[in-house]
Amino acid sequence: MSLKTKFVSGLLALTVIAGSMAGTVEQSAARNLTNGEIAAIAGVGGVVLGIGLANANRGPDYYGNHRGPWERHVDRCYARYNSYDHRTDTYIGYDGYERRCRL
């Protein structure tokens, strides 16, 4: 996943979290939390959730933590092609046909 995708996912999650926290402002104020503190908590939670969601569709690391040639190839293909599928090592081209990733 690209940094741009992770950032957008983080912002989306932040929006969802902040919206859900808006309904609990009165309860949080009763616990002596300021609106700024609530926003900070929602922001951190949103970023963590967004990064987790952005990495959720990545395939498993077949060789443990070691990043061998195959993992580096898969990382490059994921970064280049949005439709890349690591199980078949293919992506969908602009013409609609499957193509093997040659990166």
C-alpha cells in the first residue's frame, strides 16, 4: 500500500471515530475531559485504525519476518498496481485483461 492510501484511510477512520465521539461529549465532559483531549484521543485512534485497515488486505508474510526476493517483488507490485493479486502474481490492465507483474 502506498503512503497516500494509508493517509486517506487514516483520515477516513479519524472522521468515523470523531463522529462517533461527538455523541459522547457530554459524558466525557462529566469525566473532566476537554473537547481538545477528546479530539486528540479520536485522532490517535483514527490513525491507528486507518493504518490497520490499509494493511488488512496484504497477503501473509510467507517467510516470517524475513523479506526475501518474493516479498520485495510483491511489495513493488502492490505499490504499482491497485488490482494486484499476490496469489496469482497478476494485475488487471487498463484493457481489462490479467497480466503478470514483471517488477
